[in-house]
Amino acid sequence: MKIIILGAGQVGSSVAESLVSENNDITLVDTNPQQLELLRDRFELRTICGNGASPSILHDAGAKEADLLIAVTQSDQTNLCACRVARSLFNLPTRIARLRSGEFSQYPKLIAEEFAVDFSLCPEQIVTDYISRLISFPGSLQVLDFANNTISLIAAQAIEGGPVVGQPVRLLAENLGDVEARIVALYRNGFSLQVDGDTPILAGDEVFLLAASANIRQVLHQLRPVDRPMRRILIGGGGNIGARLAMKIEDEYNVKVLENNARRAEEIAPILSNSLVLRGDTTDEKLLENEGIAETDIFVALTNDDEDNIMSASLAKRMGARRTIALINRRVYAGLVQGGPIDIALSPALISIGSLLTHIRRGDVVAVHSLRRGAAEALEIIAHGSYHESRIVGRRIADIDLPKGVTIGALMREKKLEDEKVERQVIIAHHDTVIEQNDHVIIFCPHKRLVRQVEKLFQVGFGFF
């Protein structure tokens, strides 16, 4: 696939890295020649320096032959204009735009018809929703939804005192009784293990579990001792993400927002009805002490400065915060600091990339989520075709030639009832589970390089319409 990416920032470079590894023909456009040179040497892709909304730059980037435009610059106006030019002048088939301002989301018809955007995404809102789910499930490292929110994949670290910690995997099913769950992956000391019923779950293991969304909290409790509920949240940074997060959770939690910029603090205070906005430095030890950091359940560092976020989250943990989350743009930093004083280090580019990949993947891929800082992926794919046209439909999971390490964890099956209502049934996958046509299949890929093989496995023969 020929793809043009506008913007070589965190989101653009992450998308480029993902797509280059899948043998796509990538052209990256940005106004920063130094950044382009760095990425060109690193990923071996074509680069063009210039404004991505310029017709001449798009022409030089190959817009006439391109299959997809991904406009993810820092400027909403540039992204919108580029999509419009790409369709009007070059008839480029598919156009995706990053829109940082929430105002545009109120006018979907304007975006689609006037600016020719096929799909828009707001990374700030995606990150906000992601963090709010982590807060809702204390102890989780990732919480991801599939199949119209009927199935959840949760990643958590096993903690001494959890009912199944120190016990074989088969005890999970015994403890849960009628509630079904599936361990799709288990990592120990950073390495993936092959899991069967006799595999012990040890303290410190990173466990990926699939279950019906309604049961995920009960499943999570098997890996950790029961703790008191989360109540007090301190958000360090009142920028776009900090303000959005406070607005989203302030009715359920006791929320304080710490913002160093006086003007910004005055801007967000009126729009937050149940949050306390304070002006101050997130790394000010005395201020954190005065605001009761020792009694804080979750400290979330969301400033625009990676170093400040690392320092403030580490300081908050040392001063008694139960759990710390830090937003870190540089992915290498995120991998280094998570698991120490910082419980969860978030890369906004990796969080939002799944929404982009969903619209880029081949076939009927409904959802894509990046796992383990981009090394692994979880996919939701719809199974199509008949037994003779598909290598998936009508077959037991044990008989499907899955790439080594790939796991089918769950299915969502829709059935029409007599009153024309639709019943959604969650099926946790076993070796003898048979996949039916139109099932939503949830798949765990331990390595990104296996994704293409999985997509090919779900392709149907030419006889299917």
C-alpha cells in the first residue's frame, strides 16, 4: 500500500514505524529537515520537506498514486486542508486527519463533506478515555474494549496475596466458577511464556486476560489482594488532556488539578464544576505535601514535559501516593521508568495509534490495540465466508493453522431474536470452539510481524461476495 504521512512528530513517527515494518511504501512529509533526516535513516523511508497542505508538496509525495493519506501534523488547519486538496486535485482514495480541537467533533458533516476527511481522530480524547479506564480498574496496566464493549482485555501485574498468585493457571477457572476468562499471554521478566493449565502464576508476572466486560473486575481481583477503593485523584497538569480527564471523572472522584500556568489555571477553573484547580509546580515537594499527597490514591502526571512528569510522579510515589501514572512522549523513556516509582508510563502515540491502524489494516479488522509499548497487538476481526471459502469459518480453533504464539481468546456472536432485537453472546475460546460466519474474533499477537499472517488467514476465497 502506498501511504503518505503528514507530520513527523510522535504520532506520525510511530505510525511510520508501524507501517514500514509491514512492507508498505511510505512517504513522510514535514517542515523539519533534521527530524526527517533522523527518521529516514532510522526507518529507510522516503521523506519530503515542506507544508503537507501544499499541492506541489503532495504532488511530489506521490498523491496521484497513493492509496492513503494520514495527516497528523500539530495543526488542525493543515490536516483539514491537506485532505481537501488530496481529494480535489489528486482523487486520493482514503484520507485520515488528526484533529486536536474538540470543537470540530461537533460538526461531523462539515469534516466529511467540506474537508473530505474519511476518518478523524483526536489523540488527546483517546488518551483521556484510556486513562479514565485505568482509574476505573485499579491495578490494571491496560484495559481495552472489543466487540461493542462486550469483551475486555486487561493486563495486570500479579501481586503476592492474589487468590491465584503462586498457583497453577487452572485454578483461575476453579475460582471463577461460572464466570469464564482466558489468559491469552503471560510475561515473566519481560519474556513471553507458553501457558497451559499447569503453568504457575508468580508474583511480578504480567498477565493478559480476556473476559466479558461485565466480569472483568471479578477476574482482575484474582491477581491482586482486595484493596480499598480509589477516591482521591491528583492531576499534575491542566493542559488539554489534564482538563479533559478532570471533566470526565470529577463526578465520581475527588479531583484536584495542579497547573503551573496562571492563565491556563484561570481558563479551566470555570469549566470544571466539581474539581479543585490549584496553581503550582507539580515537582514542588512542599505543595504536594500541603495538598495531601500521602492520602492521594492516584497521581497522574500530564504536563507537556517528559522530565517533569517523570520527576513529579516519582516524587509523589515517594511521598505516599498509592499509584502513579505518567504521560511520557518519548517511548524509550516510557519503557525505562515503568515498574519503578512510576506504576504506569503512557506513550500517547502508542495509545492513539490503534485507532489509525484499524482504518489501515486489510480485511474486516474492526479494532486494533497496541500492547507492551508497541511490541504486540490485539485485533478484532470479523470472520466471513463459508467453510469452503474461509480457512477460519466452520472450524475448531484447534484445527486452525495459527502462527506460532498467536492466540484466539474470545468470540462475540450476534443472534437476531424474534422481536428483531440482537443478542450479543460472549464466548471464551477453547480448543473445540467452532468459529461461525460473522463472529467477531479477538486475537492476541505477541509480535507485530505476525499480524499480516493473521490477516491473510481471515481472507476469503474469490467465491465469496
